[in-house]
Amino acid sequence: MKPDFKFLEYASADGLLSITLARPPLHILDIAMIDELVAAIDMAAADASGKLLTLSATGEKSFCAGVDVADHAPERAARMLEVFHAALLRLHDFPLPTLAVLNGSAIGGGCELALACDMAIACDDIRLGQPEIRLGVFAPAASILLPQRLALPKAIELLLGGGLIDTAEAQELGLLNKVVPRAAFATATRDFVTPFLAQSRVALLHARRAIRVAAGKSLAEALPEVERIYLQETMQTADAREGLAAFREKRAPRWSNR
């Protein structure tokens, strides 16, 4: 049954799960739209055919310009943060790899959505940033995510200065995996996701969990649990046996995704 969303589009085909923000021109998030986003992420997480989740937006002007200012009002801010942070946590902890497809600028909450994804690909003519400080507030999730991704002085510059950066700087800082001219963006995005869709779903699930388990820990701290995932879970799967057999037999693997 096709989901009935008002502010976004959801699709699942050949292992590619896609959520597309559809509230043009700026895809500004209000509470109702964020509720839909949470539901769509949950739907994607429950899809047994998925191998990769992409988050994109319709049009070319904006990926997302953030959360509606009306929902920052004191009487609505707590509810707004509750649902928005639920969406960010679901993206951050999604069981499969996630890719932000930035066809337009990612500002404020839009930048936080991109930061919550594992990877990001962007058109070369967009900008990113957290300008919340200019409104006399700050970006709660970005205050955590940016210092995890960047050197602290740079994170402080972006969060407290409120400036926007172009894609060249964002890629240099490690916030973007790939920057592509707009004319080649659709093709480059397809090429980027293709290797993920060629893998075993069960191997992706285990590998993604191992990366999250190890995040922020030393090798000595993380290795026992990662070893456990590898030996007790991954090596017990049909696809692990198939992958090793295919390598020995010099043929392409035939994944059963189990």
C-alpha cells in the first residue's frame, strides 16, 4: 500500500529507500511535516528489502531551509524539538547507510538533517550552515553533531558566527562526500548509490551497527563487541558463506540477504 503523505514522498525500489521532502519552494519543516518524516523513516527502517536510505527534496532551490519560525514560539518550541529530534535520532541510528542528497541549500534544521545522515552528496552551487544564532537562539542538535565532525574551533565558528559555507569548504571540512555540478547531479547520485545496492543487506546491517558501536571508543574498548558481531552474527549468515564461496570460485555472489 502506497503511503499517503502530504509533505513528502516515499519510495522503495531495488533496495533503494528514498524520502523526498515536498513542501516547495524551501521545504520548511513544521510540526505536521516532521511527524510525517518520522513516520517515513520508521517505514523505511521496517522495509526488509532496503539497503540504503536517501533523503532529498523536490526542485532545485532548497534542500531544506529549516524549521518554521512559528514553531519556535515559546508555547510550541518543546513540541517542535520533541518531534524534530525524534526524526534526527531515527536518521542517526538508522540500521542501514543513509545519504543526504543536497540538490539545494541546507540551512538551519535542514543542515541538521544532513548532519544526521551518514553521508552527503551536494550540487556545487549550494550553501550550508546554522544561522540560528542570528535569531538569538542556537541549534541544539548541531551543537552536538558539528563538534563530533569538525575541529572544535571550526564548529564554534559555524555555530556562534552563524555564517554559511559553500560546498568547496564543506567538502574540505569533511561534511560532504562528493560535490557535483548541477548538470551532472542526478547521474552522479545514481553512480554514488550503486555500490551500496550491490551489497548483501544483512552484511550492511551488521557493518553499520559495528560502526555505530565503535563510534567514539578506543580500539581496545570497541573491538570486543565488534568481534562479537562479526563472529556470532555476520559469520553465521548465508550471505557470508556465499560471499566467501563466490570469491573462491571467481564469480559474482548471489545474495539471499540473510
